[in-house]
Amino acid sequence: MPGRVGRQLSIRDSESVVKPIIRFFANAVGARPWVVIGVTVALSIVFALLTIFVSESSIGGQEGFSPDNEEIQAIERIGELFGEESNQVVMQVVVTSEAGDVVTAEGLSAANRVVADLQASEYSDDISGNEQQPGVVTFMAPVQQASAEQGIDTSGFDDTAVKQLYSQALSQAGDQLGFVDQLVSEDGSAGLILVFVDTADDADTQIEREEGIAEIVRGAATGDDIELRPFSFNLLFTEDAGFEEEIGRLFGSAFLIIIGILLFVFWLKPRGENAKVRGSVRRTLADMSLTMLTIVFAIFWMNGIGALLQQLGWIGAFNEISQIVPVLLIGLGVDYGIHLTSRYREEVGESKPVDGGIRAAIGTVGVALALATVTTMIGFLTNVVSPIPALKDFGILAAVGIGASFILMLTFVPAVREILDRRAESRGELPREAMGATSERLLPQLMEKTAVLAERAPIFTLIVVGGLGFLGYLGLSNISTEFSFTDFLPDDSPTVETFEILEAEFGGGFGETTQVLIEGDVADPDVFNAIAGSTANMADTENVLTFQTPFGEQPAVASPVSVVRQLLAPGADGVPANPEFAQFAVQNGLNPEDGTMSPSADVAAIYEAAGEIAPAQLDAVLHYEDGEATAALMEISTQAGENEALDLRDALVEDTEPLAAAGVTAIPTSQNIIGGVVVDSLSSSQVTSLIITLVAATIVLVINFWFENRRPFLGVITIAPVALVVLWTFGLMYLSGIPFGPVTATLTGLAVGIGVPYTIHMARRFEEDRSRYDDIDAAIRSTTRHTGGALAGSAFTTAAGFGILITSTLTPFRQMGQVTAYAILLSLVGAVLVLPSMLVLWEGWHRRHGDAGTETPTTSVV
């Protein structure tokens, strides 16, 4: 071959950690291919059987995402002390009007119909109403109550009459309707109907009950202008039952698409002495099938090992994020298969025997794949330091799956190919010329042309890509971080749409409760007074619901203090609701003037007496342990939604300062607060994860190239384009309006997992080619033609596999498909446009300084 350097390469000039492993694989495949196949199949069956022990869970809120902080600990503690379920659930019905106004005759008719239909239904006994609180409260409650009290027939009312009665009744509303004006949105385009449903003994019955009520609401006869949308969180999260079907569809589609592209990439054009179309078709199908079967085996291994790790308690139950890993393995596993097959065909095409070609392919590509595997695993394992449990598990499972793919691709695939091609070789039917012509196909030729940038304008190329990297950094610094517990529900779900209306028009609606967990000596008089003071502080706190009372506007807070005060509340005649209890409380230290406790008050005795009168109410907010009151709960009706949850938390922390002063702990928490904490955790960890990943991968590559080539700086050069790829991808995320979230948080691992293998393959091939060619330009053209062509085929195949995610109805998966496509294509750009320019400049510097031949060149290790 013209331009080659005429010298013999020593294959044992240097030794690295990975070489003995690669040599073991090559020797095992060459000497005992049937044993390798048997062991692989047996282990795959065992791991497949272990998958029956895999436990799965749905995120259903923030489960799996919640970091280990005081808010999540508080909500878990509340579940332990007070139980996770209340005695009733608030279902909400959103009433909307095409005309943009629900306070109309048609809106009143719809509200009346819903009430009547529910009262006449089989679920009427399950709707919890009493004298203080009707079982169904509608946004038209002022009109309904006024017409009932005054005997007014509203059936003939027009819109004007309804509005007049509504305004009049609302201004005269009593305590029961003090909050009803909040059931109509600010612009009057939406209203709420609240249905208070008794909690069933088991979850299935509860879900069936709420689904039944929802069906009755949907079937209520209304005018053409009115739409009824029932909502509850049980209804919301029962809709994620189709998640597994969605994953199955995406997995199957990715599988089929990659099969089609692999057939194109692996197609062997008939050529030479043994040119037969049938043989080319058979070999193409065999290579494609072998690659895909190996990926299936890798998924079995990942699931089986994951089941073992679950049993050891190292990871949690598989969830929605975990289900991404199989799709990930399809993409990355195909990359391994394409590189190994391409290099094997090249070696055999140069007249090496089958055994020699297998060994050479494993010995050269195997080292690159080993480095790629290690750096990719590092990229994903950086998620172990993430505060988000689901991302930790994802990182571990991805690393396991990638390791399994590496082992199988370097053992099972060559072992099967060794057996098949030995027979063809013995019969003289091996299509060597066709296999050697792989580099003359379209993609290799196109990739070779990209070397012109490295040959003619390497410095200009690096300046341009560096500038683009800076723009990517600006995008990274401005990208938003978002998370919602509805992320893993279909965008077109009617219930999700209803929830979005509740968020937009009612700040999350009236189903939102924020809790404050109080622990310590809660029977202390100072603590009682501190709870009362904290409650009073919440009266003007934004997003805390209030209601009108004879004593003014009061926050909607349930607590031990509120239970006591309800028993003391005077009626119309001025007599307390429970005179006997009132007398007992005053005798034990209660100040009847302001409802506070004297320093010597016997609060424990007062709580005990209140518990005998209202046991359910007090048990819901006061916990006893060994006869002592050790914890209390403040349940606050709020409507901060997801966007303002952390602001509400901060305000409540300030409101509850009297409790801290009284010597007890007080921690505000809710699902929305935890969601906000998740967003904060993701924001704070994204840059850290990126830095850790790149530094760790750089160290691995520097050490490897030091031992193998005595050129440690080659490790830095190899990782530099990957850093640019990460920045470019973040920049495109910003331009595309894709936020940083739980799924896109895997971007760092993905970008390194995809980008580092690409640059490693290029760097190692260039190390081979620079020792073969006197001319640097010839060396870089050979590298871009051979390895660049394989990279292009791999990139397009992987992008197509991940690209199927863009068709998902789930926003995070759709975003991940888009972001991964960016990362893959940009990784190809970094490998074939950026890295060659760096390698040419670097090699030129060495040659100008006369040390081009002092380092150990890269070659096969077997």
C-alpha cells in the first residue's frame, strides 16, 4: 500500500489493564467457540428466569424521584404516625363554558343536574355529607342555597337573574359558604364542583367508586355550551396503566427500525470469485440477526442482574425511568456490533484466515470497545451521586446493561461467526473480496471527504467549533429545570388536561393539602399556643385558602387546636358547641377570652377529653406514643400548585416560627413541595454530574494511552470533542425549549456514552494509521474512511432507534428521543470533523519535534 511506513509493530511493547481481558476473550473464542456459545445461552436463560423476581413500581407522584431530605422524610413519617389515607377524598369537577362564563342559567342547570344525578345514583351513600358540609358543593352554591331557603324556582331564570341572585346570596353567605367564591375562576370561565367521597377500605374499591362517580358526572345532561370534567388523583394515576404498552410499542418499533437499517449497513455487495446474491443475503441476515439476538441477551442479563441487585437492596423497584434502559441498550449495543463486524470483514478482506480475522478484530476493536465501555459506565454511574433515587437506579442498571453488551459482543458474536465462517472457509466459499470492499461503500467514501477540513483548515475548524461550544455553554446556563408528577402520563389524557386546567385556573384546585409535621412535647401549653399563633400567621399567606367566620377571615387549617376550638365555638345563642367540654377546658387552664392556654394548663387532659367527643377528628391530627402526645399535624388547604410550592413552603416555615421557639420541630411538606425539591436537586446536580463524568473519563483515557502508547495527552484530545458535544447538545435543548428534567438529566451519561466510544475508535484507528503512512493526510483519510464510515452507520442506526421515542405520547420520552438524536449526530460531527483536526495538529507537532516514532503504536493485542 503506498505511503506506508515500512516497520514491524510489536504487539507487546506495552501492557494495559484491558489487554489481558481482551486476550482472554480472543483465545476463548478461537479455541472453544462452542463452549462460549453454550455458556452464553445458559447464562441468558438463567438471567431471563430471574426477571420474574423483578419488582416494579409506578412513579405515581414523586416516588422514586424524591431525594432523601427533610420534606420526604416528613411525609413518610406522617404516613407512619397518622396513616396515609384520610376518611374522605375530594373529587373535583371542572365546569367550563365555550362562551367563557359559567355563572349563567346553563351553568346553574348543569350544577343542579350533577347534584341530582349523584344523589340518585348507587354511590349516594358513599358521598359524605353532614349538616356542616354538604356532600356536594358547587360553584353555584349561593344560588342553590338562597333559592332553597326562599322557595325560589330558578328554572325560568335567564343569565341576568342568575348573576343577580348569585351576587346577592354571596354577599350574605354564612360560614358554610365562606369560600365558595373561590370555586369560580377569576375571569368566570370555569367553575368547580366538589364531591366529598368516603374512603373505601381498599384501593381497588376506592378507584372503582371514583370511576363510577366520574362516569355519572360525565353523563349528566348539560347544554351544548357546558363541559364537565371530573378529576381526582386516583383517576389521574390509573391512566398510567398503559405505560408498559407504550414501552412495548417503542421497544418494538425501535427494534424493527434498527433491523431495517442494519440490513443496509451490513449489506454485502456480491463481488469477486464467490459472488453470490443468495450468499450475500444470507450473510447480511445472519449478521443482523446475530447482533439483535445479542442485544436481547444483554437485556436479559441486565434484568436478571437487576433482580439480584434488588434482592441485595442496592437498587429499588424498576420504574418508568428504568424502562428506558432496554431502548438504550438497543442503541449502544448496535454500535458495538457494527464496529466489530466491520473490522472483522476488513481483516478477512485482507486475506487473513477466519481465526486470524476474529482475533485481530477482537484485539483491535475490543480494546477500543473496552475503553468505550468503561467510560460509558462511568458516565452513567455518576448518577449514583444524584440525590434522585430513580436516577441512581437508572445509572446502575445502564452500567450493568452496557457491561453485558460489551462482554456478549466480544464473545458470543465472534464465536458464532467463527463457527459459520470456518465452514465457508473450508469449502472455499468465503466472499473475501466482497468483505474487503466494505470501505468502498457510500458512507465510508462520504466520511473520507470530511478529512479535507483536517487537511486544509484544522485551526479554523477548531476556532469555529470552540465558538459554538461557548454558545452551547450559554444555553446550558440558561436552560430551565422542570418536573411534574404528570410527566409520565400521556399528553392527550383527558384527566391530565383537566389537571392542567385546575393548575391554571384554580392553582391546583381544592384537592391540594399541605401538611406541617410537628414533633416533640405537643401537649405543652406553649406548643398549643404556638400552633394557634402559627395558624393565625397563615391568614394572610398567599395560596393558603381561607373562609369567612363571625370572627373574620380564618385560614383553612385542621390541627389539634382547631379540634378543641370547634368544640368551644359558640352557636347563634352564644352557647359553646359542647358546654361540658368548654367548662372542663376552662377549669384546666384554657383562657375563654382568646382560646390560649395558661402556662400551667393541663393540655394533655384537654386533648383526652376532646378525643372522647371527636375521636376521628383528633386522631387525624394528634399522635400518641406510650400514652404521651408526641406528634401533631397541621393540615392546610392550599392551592399553590407545582409552580409556587416552594414559595409556599418558605412562607409556612416563616409562619411556624412560633413552634420552633416553643422547642418542637415543624416541617412543611406536600407532594408539590417534594416536586419542587426534585427540581432544585436536578438543577444543583447537573453541572456537578457533567464535570465528574468528563474528569473521570479523561483520567481513564489518559492512563490508558500512557500505558499503551506513552502518549497520555491523547486521552485529553480524545475527550475534548465530547465536552463540546455535551455543550452543543445543551445549546440545542435550550433552542428547542426542552427543559432539564428527570429523563433529560441522563443526558450527561448519554452524551459521554455515545461520544466517547466514537472518539476512542477514531483515536485508536489513527494511532494505527499514523504508523502505517508517512503522510499525515493519508493517515487521517484512512481513519475517516474506515472508522468514520462505521461510525456513520452506527450513528444513523442508533439515532433511528432512539428517534422512535419522539413518537411517544409521554413528554419525557419524546424529549429524550429528541435530545439523544442531537447527542448522537453531534457525536458523529465531533468524531469526524473536530477530532481529526486535533489529531492532525497534534501529530504534526510531534513530527516537527522529531519524536513521531518514539511512542508505542496501537495494534492488535492478540
